[in-house]
Amino acid sequence: MSKYILYEGRYYTIELAQTREGRCPGQDFLDNLTEAERARILRIIQRLADFGKITNREQFKKIADDFYEFKNYQTRMPCYYIKNRVIIITHGFVKKRDKIDDNEL
């Protein structure tokens, strides 16, 4: 399984997870966003990769034990850290209620 690097920054490399079949749910999600939505979420991802942190909890926060999410309004992209300063984005979804659906985690 090859790596799909979304962005390489000074502090982190951001990769998109791939399924065993070679699908990339995160890329599929990004491809289906409007150009403006895609630009906004990518700007947040690039900020973390370039500067090492995002202090605004409205844009990046912990959602479970080892899972975090990039967020812009209702657009969400869950992720987790692995060694060597790599962050893996698993997929994306549009959150429609206050609580995240368990099936999204």
C-alpha cells in the first residue's frame, strides 16, 4: 500500500489513509467539496503542518482517545498522529448534529 501525502510541512507530514483496496476516502471527500470549502479545510491542515499547532479549538480538537479532527464549520476530517511527525487523515464528513455519530469514528 503506497502512501498518499496530502501536504508536507515544517513540523508534520499529513497523509490520507488508504483502504486495502487502494481507495482513499479522505481524497474522495475533498474531491466532493466545493472549491471554497476545500480551500478552507486545506488551509487549516497546512497551518498545523507548517507551524506545529492550531490554537483555535474551533478548527482542530480532540474527539476521542487518540483521534482529533480538522474542522471548518460542519466540514470535519478525523485524524490521528503516528511516529516520525506524521498525521493520518482517515476520511471526511459533514457533521449535521451537535454530537458526532459513532459510525464516523
